[in-house]
Amino acid sequence: MEEMKGGGPITYILTALTALGGAFILALLLTLGSETTWLTGLTIGLLIGLSISLKIGMNYLFENSKLQLYFITIGYHLVSYLIAGIIIGAWQS
């Protein structure tokens, strides 16, 4: 049970900073195109989310982790980048 603790406040602060960093990079990528809409945001968010998910998959292969845990982990990244892409794309249009 001790292993399942989420860590102290610094863990949550660093998690928020990494999420902001990922959203910032997504916004930068969206500015490279000629037209930015919610649909381009969705597309770029999907591509980034899939890329991250595939890279995470390499770790799960070497760790022999359960497949269900892998899908939970990548689901979080996919959904967060899709939503961020839609919001940032709609905001920039």
C-alpha cells in the first residue's frame, strides 16, 4: 500500500509543469501550419498522443507489465493531447 502513494506536493507541481510543457509544444507545432482550426489541433494532438503511446509501449514490453495497464496509461495521454489540440486549435483560429 505504501508504494501506491502518489508522492508529495512536489510530484503534483512537477506533473502540472510537464503537462503545461506538452501543451506548449503542441501549440508551437500548431503555429507551423498555414491554417489552424480545431480539426488541425485534433489531428496534431492525435499524432503526438500516438507517438508518445508507442514510445511508452517500448517500456511496457521490457517491463512485462499487464496490457490493461498499458491501455490505461496511453489512454490518458491520447485523450489529454486530443482535448488540448482541439482547445488550442480552436483558440488560435
